[in-house]
Amino acid sequence: MPEIPVHRLISARRSARAFDPRRPVEDEKISAILEAARWAPSCANRQSWRYVVCRGSSLAALRDCLNPGNYWAVHAPLIAAAVTRSDLGCRITGRDYAGLDLGLSMESLILQCVAEGLIGHPIAGFDEEKAKTALAIPSDHRIFALIIVGYPGSEDILDETALAKEKAPRTRLPPEETVFWEGWGKPRT
């Protein structure tokens, strides 16, 4: 638990890996997490995020795209591909905002997962081209992450490496390393 109080949804969020493969996510909870994603802020309200939700026939094809280190994700009953294209978002003075917009939307989705009693674990370990083919995503779009969604399950499905990650305390860099005041590298006075 952080020393400085933050909202319970933030302090409770964890990228857990042990999913219950026998417990599907209810339609109303899927709707709630997608609605949370929809209400995220975005540059000029462009809402440049797109999600492909996989829980039926596409789920097996998407599971085949996972890197071996993400073997645990095959136990989740739902995977959402988080997708965007740079021109869907704003471009201001050479900066593309679509990826930022998508990240904000993903965080809203993940925090809603916590509120619903679900795990929402974003991963980058997958074959993007294979996943785009499996989901018929146009070639000019990017899958930034897959979000693995489901209920907590038994840690018995985890290998030693994943179990160690599961049991490890949550850590963050100290603020002095990530936040500067009044200029780069300057500590708070």
C-alpha cells in the first residue's frame, strides 16, 4: 500500500497472472469495462482507440499469438486487443496523440476491471502481425497491447517464474527519479 493515500482502485490494481478458466466474464461487466474505456479523455475528443473483444471463436486464434512467457494468459476467458492508428488521433507540432489516447482508455478499462472484481492485465508479448491477421485488423492499424481479462484463479497454473512475479511486492521508483520540479532533474524544494 502506498504511503501517500491514493484511490482504492489504483492501490488495488495489480497485473495478476492467475486466472480462473472456468468462470466467464458476464456481459454486463464486459459492457461496464468497455464503457469506462469509452469515457477516457482524448486529444480534441478524437477517441482514437479501438478494441477487438475476443471471448468466442477468435479467442483461440489470439491465444496462438502469445509469446511463451505469457502462457498463463491462455487461462483467461477474455482478451481485448487495444488498437489505434496514428491519424485517428491528433497530430500537434509533430506529436501523435493516438497512442496516448489509447493508453488513457486502457487505464480506464483496467481500473473498471478492478471495480468489477476482475483482473485486467495488459501485455506486449505477442506476435502483432499474426494477431492482426487472426482478428482481421487492417494493416495500417497497430495493436499496442492485449488486455487479458478474467476473474482471479488458482496460482497452481503458474510456473516458478510467474509465481515469483505474482508473489512479489508491488514496487515503484521513488518520486525523485520520475518527477522533477521547475526543470529537468530538479528535486522538489
